[in-house]
Amino acid sequence: MKNSSKILVTGGAGFIGSHAVVELTEAGFEPVIVDNFSNSQESALKGIEAILGHEVKCHRVDCTDTQALREVFVSEKDIAGVIHFAAYKAVGESVAEPLKYYHNNVGSLVALLQVMEEFTVTNLVFSSSCTVYGIPDALPVTEATPVKKANSPYGNTKQICEDILSDLANSGTQIKSIALRYFNPIGAHASAKIGELPLGIPNNLVPFITQTAAGIREKLTVFGNDYDTPDGTNIRDYIHVVDLAKAHVVAINKLLFGNTQKLEIYNVGTGKGNSVLEVIQAFEKASGQKLNYQIGPRREGDVPKIYADVTKATHELGFKTETSLEEALRSAWNWQMHLEKQTVSK
Ligand code: WQD
């Protein structure tokens, strides 16, 4: 459906946000980015422009700053909806700096909702996470799987944010929200002009793999191979970031043009689990690179295995992922090589 509805995308210069800005534009929406660049880089704006052939407007604003958000809503007339990505997401960092995470992740949602109510902007897509499930008792996890005590402050902020949306939904608000529980986003846009830009040593598996293959890291350490899984290594649901971005287009369409309850929650994954060793093998096949890795000790706080039941998103949103693990890993490798070229050319 062609429409020029204006969508505010907080964290729109980030990994998932930048891919969502591209997909929203290609679906006929008019995204406007709100980002304070505390965990993203201006180069993402250039990458988006290179893909779309035009600039996307960006307000350099901290989403915990209610007054600054008000000024954005004043200057951007007729906002049809908001997609809220802006948050910190490093599990380990959240254990070391919990207040930074509670202030930013919870504070930004509260500030945003207050301003949305003031301006009667009534459609919100919220970036949640499978971390709300903790260590599930049964797999695959459905949206009805009991939310357990999160095993990190980061995961707890996502649980608190979902509680805020639930309490707001029960308060008679006009705001309708869709919370998307992401599994493990990987890969990059086919153009290799936008992708994951981890600052410093990557926490996540796939950027560590691509940096090892590029010679930036000496070797990958597999965090444990003594888990109760077929090959002993952890299992996750790895979803290509472009598929994940498309899920946001489907969700905002549902809010604007469909009918929903005041709050709906959906798992967004492939519905398939892959182990760390399977990811390594798929990467070697996709890239033609032999990966240097060793088996090391378990990582504190790791969930042994989790992957999504995607029935609800399939039935209610008509959403299904289209990209295989190997294709997603190939796109991650292409992005890494693009980054190398950029570094060399500087
Ligand atoms: C994946 C698997 C590790 C690095 C995190 C966040 C989650 C979400 C996605 C935002 C695990 C193993 C990793 C390494 C390894 N982010 N691994 N060696 O922990 O599943 O989830 O990112 O929503 O909220 O918690 O992702 O990529 O860190 O780990 O063996 O050097 O790879 O043990 O099994 P994780 P990850």
C-alpha cells in the first residue's frame, strides 16, 4: 500500500534502525530519524543515503529528554506512528552499569509515551527481546511462554518496558502498541552500505566471526561445548536483519491500517535454532574462509538454547522470514569486507 505516512524512528542510525529506515522508505513511508549517536555512527546516515538516493531527515536528540522530544513532535507535523529502537543492548555492559541501562532504556520509553500522549500520536512499535524469556522450560518459546526473571539488567529493562506498555494499555490510553521480541539479528543489507558497527571488541557471535575471518581478531572462542545440545554448543534463532526490519513495516501497517488490541506482542525469529558450531560451518561455506576458533569455558549468564515459535506473527501479521542462515552470514561477510575497504581507503 503506497502511503506517505510519516514514521518517527528512534535509534534510526543504529544496526536494526538503519535497516528499518530503508525498508520503511521502500514501502512508501516517510521515516524521520531521532538518534543521539551515543551508540551509533553518522556513517550510517551516509549508507542509508547511498541506498535510497536521498537523505533521510535526522534529529540529533536524546530520547530521555522529554522537552527535546516535544520540539521534534512540534517540528514534525502529522506523525502517523513511532518505532522505538533507541536503547542500549549489551548484556555484559548492563551488569557493570545498570543505572545507565535503566535510565536510557526505561527513561526513553516513558518520555516518548508521555510526548506521544500529549500530541495524540497513537501508534507505537516497540523493540523488545527474547531475553525476556530468560532460560525457557520448553522450546520453541511462544508469546504465552511465562516471562521469567531476566538474567541481566538489560533483559530486565525490556521486561519493565513491556510492563509499562501493558499498564498503559489498561489505562484507557489511545496509544496502540506492538512489541516485537527479537531473537538474534545478524547480517547486513545486500548493498553492504549499512550493517552492524560494534564499537570495540564485539560481544556478539557473528561480528566476532567476521572480524576473526578478516584478521582483526586472532581467533574466536566458542563459549562452551558441554551444553545439553546435539553438538554441545548453545542454540539460538538467528534472523537476518533485513527480515527483521521488514517485520517492523508489517507491524506499523497493522497499527495504521489494520485493527489491533491496545498491546500485541510477537516473536520475531526464523522459528529455527542453530548451534554455534553450525553457525561457524555455515559461515565457512558462505564466505569460503576457514575460521580459526577454539573451545573455551562457558560465558556467565548464557541461555543454553532458545528459538522462537513464530506461529502468531505468521498468522496475525502474515510475516515469515525469507533469508537462510548461510545467506545472512554471506551478507555479514560482505559488510565486513566493505568496512575493510573503507578503512584501507582512509
Ligand atoms: C550468541 C551465541 C554465545 C560470542 C544477545 C543479547 C540479546 C540480543 C542478541 C538484543 C551464544 C556464543 C558469542 C563469542 C561465542 N540483543 N558466542 N563466542 O547472547 O544470544 O544475545 O544478542 O536484543 O538480547 O543478549 O547473542 O551473539 O552474544 O551469542 O561462543 O565470542 O554465541 O555463547 O551462545 P546472545 P551473542
